[in-house]
Amino acid sequence: MSSVGSPPVLRRPASTVRRATVGALVTSLAGGLLALAPATTAQAAPTLLSQGKTATASSTEGGPFAASAAVDGDLGTRWASQWSDAQWLQVDLGRSATLSSATLRWEAAYGKSYQIQASENGTDWRTVTTVTAGDGGTDDVTLSGTGRYVRMNGQTRATGYGFSLWEFQVYGSTDTTGPTLPGGGDLGPNVHVFDPSTPGIQAKLDQVFQQQESAQFGSGRHAFLFKPGTYNNLNAQIGFYTQIAGLGLRPGDTTINGDVTVDAGWFNGNATQNFWRGAEGLTLNPVNGTNRWAVSQASSFRRMHVKGGLNLAPNGYGWASGGYIADSKIDGQVGNYSQQQWYTRESSIGGWSNSVWNQTFSGVEGAPATSFPEPRYTTLDTTPISREKPYLYLDGNEYKVFAPAKRTNARGTSWANGTPQGESIPLNQFYVVKPGATAATINQALAQGLHLLFTPGVYHVDQTINVNRANTIVLGLGLATIIPDNGVTAMKVADVDGVRLAGFLIDAGPVNSPTLLELGPQNSSADHAANPTTVQDVYVRIGGAHVGKATTSVVVNSDDAIIDHTWVWRADHGEGWGWETNRADYGVRVNGDDVLATGLFVEHFNKYDVEWYGERGRTIFYQNEKAYDAPNQAAIQNGATKGYAAYRVDDSVNTHEAWGLGSYCNYNVDPTIVQDHGFKAPVKPGVKFHSLLVVSLGGMGHYNHVINDTGASTIPAGTSTVPSTVVSFP
């Protein structure tokens, strides 16, 4: 069935050793050269819809033969299945399309009989065409009808190997009856933009704070954006789902002579529920010399310059459970005081006081030296790889998004020497998503090649948001929240370079989703070391605001991804929570290789909170609480093991390293529950842990060990809430 087709969009093939005889190699190359020849008739080429889209398969042979290799436009990479009949490869086009043809560029292991099938939902398939006498090389098949998903459903193989495709190319057209979506535009009703001459700034700040101070599970979302300049006598109190940011390229462009304050008066001086807020891109001159930022999880402090001290505790020094600082300069001392744990990355500080349980630093000038377990400081001189969060700024009167450059072995702020390094992207290259936007519209914008800027609001999506284009930015303002309806996955990212996700919350819906966020399809294998995907200030919640369910919240399949500050949380209070009510077995699962997590907060999952299967993974700072609401010991029994580890590295992994990890238990339904350990890992030379602890909160349940069978039990501590520590493992 080899024939001449339309010229494909392909890169130059890489030099690749193939499993084939010389004769088969010549035949295949000849077919490929014919397929690359120009068409002899003067017809317009159909649109190639599949390249770079999300591909999945029934199986892979392993190694570099991922499904994504069949849609990457590279004739030097290929998908290969396991060595058996009845295998399939499918591609998600991102939206429904009118199908015209498909080109299958077979490796020597080709399909003798197969079907091309289409589906609108990836579940219900119709057969478009059937091939019963395939002869390898390049097959061009005619298609008809519509579909979002297209698959090669292999029935019988021609060789003793599996099915293997250099490229699976689907051609057709998408619906163009509607208008092209515009980029840019206004920032919607929940973004409040100020300049120094704006009247009533303090009154507006106070009005929103009054609405948001205790609205832990409310629907209000707000962003305060300050144009470059100097603002005097302000106290911006920041409540739930509120972001404050300067619109300068550098923190010094926007100065507030005053404070950006988070306290805990709404909760009687207890700051352990001060979640979901953020500050970035400002210089502060605190009125009394010290700014108060008493937050807990999901509250970022980025690109801030405090010309004074920073107090992380609430008024009265009640409990707090933070927290995260990055790319910031604190001229004075950071007063940790009652903060149970904190992670600070690539910053400059004048000093740090108090350690409580777990204070971890990487690339921080002025950080205390490692002294774990007493005081409990863990300090890395640099951060191995980082790339700061993208942000909105004003270039004159034009809005742009700045995408900072990747740094390696970084120490100190990215802006210490002036203008940060990176790329500026005009807002007209972004689809500005506003409340009421549908998933179909959002996916249309992505298919047009636009980035996404989610303005503050709550967005229900009835289909997965598919981020398929390399270097796409998805940026949220004001804790924009995405709720997946009908059990869909909220967002999937293809196995492509340089996607940046930042600044939004995914809130599980009442119908169970198999996953909420996926980075790369299963068996992803592309090398992204030069341009990794980053996930920053992206939070995930199951329950709390309403009933929510998800089997696995976050799955990282792509190699080289950077997870920089996330809180993945199964609710332990609010509405719609309970052992089965907001069932969520697994928090984060990492399958990709060379994945780095900096500031990983994962809590309360019914089974494993973090599972790591990829090689050469690294985590710098991890905070965990086990699920409070386990009804009894039997509910968490894991075969012969008591309880599921808070962080488990699979036995197949040979190389893994982590620093500054803590797991806490508060089994308040049945305080007699015992966990065998907080952490589980294979005992191998390449698997290393530094500065681990477990702690029983007031004796509500206990741990027998810290990691595997190493580390003392918390039982002798009784109700005293004293951690059990391990300095290094093995």
C-alpha cells in the first residue's frame, strides 16, 4: 500500500540503529524517500493534525520507544509495542476534526492487518478503514467522518517483533466556522490594577480583605496588580485566593512604603489554615521595620525585596504550617518562630531564627549551615536546576509575560545583577481566559497556538485541557481555579519541551477523575534536559469546598520536569470530606526520569502520598501529613505492612536523592493506629536521603520507624510531639 503522499512536516532524521535486515532497511528508506517526494498534482496539502499531540499506546517495547515518538515529526524516533498481536497506538487531536487521511510510516516491524478507528471521547470507537494485507513501508489510507481521537488498532503482526511506527500522521481539518479567538484584551473583573495616582487604593484593599479574610472555601478570586512606581502608607492584608504583585520587570520597579500582611485573627491566632494566596514582584519598606507573612501551605513569596525583617509567625506566635520563599531578598532577619517547616530557594537573607521541625534552604545567601537534627536546618549551597515562575509585567503601556531563563547550580536571586534573563512575550499571544469560558474554547485557543492567562475565577471544564504545543505558558492570576466535571482529567501536557504551568488551583469534582494533572502520556521518553516543563504554584485539592474524588492527583511521566512549589491536598476539614467521601488513594506519582521537586507538599491521601518510579529523581524539601480520618488500623493496612509510606521510592529505582523530609501523623479518629514507617526506599548505593523526620502530633497515632526499619519509634515520646529523626540513609 505504499504510495506518494503530501509532504509531511518533519525534522531531519537522526542517525538511528534499527532492528532490521539490510534488505528491509533499504525497502523502508526507499518508501520513506518516495513519501517525502513532492506530490505530482497541484493540490493543496491537507493539514497535519497529529504532530506534537498527546499519544498513548497499549504497550511499549521499553527504552526510547514511547508512543509520543510516533507523532514527534522525527523519522529517527519511533514507537514500538511489545512483541505480540493486538496492540494499538492512538493520538488525541485536542478537539474534534474532520478526518481526510492517515499516513503510517512503518519500521521493519509492520502491521499485516490493522484498523484505523476514530472516537469523540476516547472510549467509543468506530472503524473507519481496515487493512488486511499490509506490506510495510508507508501506508496512506483514506479516512472519513469526524473524531478527536484516532488510533491504529493493530490485529496481526508481519514479523516476530511487535508493531513499530516511525510516524503516525493524521490529516484533516478542524471546525473553522467560528471566529478565530483573539489574543490579549482586558484582564477581567477580578483583577484590580493600580498606579500611584489611583484614588482609594487602601479602601479597595480593605474591601476585598473583608470578603476574603475567612473565605477558606469561597468562590471569590482576586489579583491586585501595582504598576511601577512608589506607593505610600499602605497595608495590604492578603486573604484567601488573593494575589498581590508588582507589574515591573524587577522587584525594585514597584515600591510599597508599607506592608503586605498575613495574620491569623480570623482563626484565633492559629495560622495553620492560612492557605492559597501569594505575593510577588514588590519592594517593601515595612512601617515598623518587619513585615508579617504568617502563612501555611499554598502561599508563595516570590521576587520580593523586603527592606527590613520578615516575621513568619502570627500575632501571639500561634502555630503556623508553611511555607515557601523563592528569588527574594530579605535585608533583615527572617523570624521563623512557630513555623513547623519552611523551604527557601535561591534568595538572600540577613539571618534566620528558630528551626522547629524542618527548615530547608537551597541556593540561599545568608542561610544557616546544616545542623540537622538540632537545630533542624538542612542547607544546600545551590539549587541544581531551576527556572523562575513566569509573570505578567508592563513594558511601557504594553502588558507582557516574562518567562525567566533556566539556571543551573544557582545561588541568590535571579535579579541581583539587574535585569533578569529570559524572554518577554506580548499579551496578544495569550488567550485571556475569563469567568464563563468553556473547555472547548480554551482548547481552541491552545490549538490556535495561543498561550493561556487565566484571570481570577472558578472554571468548570467538561473536557480535558490539552496542552500539546512546546513552550506553551499556562499562567493563572488570583488563584484561578479549574474544576473538572464528569470525571475528566483537568489538564494534560504532551511530552514536549518547555511547557510552563503556574499560579492556579485544580479542585477535584464530585465524579471520580482517574487523574487531575498529567505531565506527558504514559511511557514518555523524550529528553527535555535543555528545556524542561515546569510546574510552579500549581495546587491540587480534593474535597474541602465540595465533594471531590480522584484516584491519582498528579502523574509526572515526562523526563526532566521541575515541580517547584506545589501543595497536593486531600481535605481534612471543610465540606465534602471523609474517608470515602473524598476518596483519593494517591497524591503524586513520578514515572519520568531526572525529575526534580523543590518544595513538595503532599497530604492526607488514603494510600501513598508520593510514589517515585523514575530514575535519578531528586526532592529538596518535602512536607506531609498522613490522612487524619483513617477509621481504624485495618483501613490503612498495606498487606503485611502497617500503613502506607508518605514517600515511597520503588524497589526498581537505582538512583534517587532527597533532602529535608518530614511526615506527621494525627490519627484523630483512631489514635491507636500505628505506621511502620514514614518513608520507604530500596537499600542501594545510589538511593540517598538526608535529614528525615517523623512526628506524632500529640500522640494521635504513631510511627514505628522513620524510613524502612531505621529510626526510633515515636511511641516513647507519647503526647509530647517530639520528632524522631534520621540524619542520613542508608
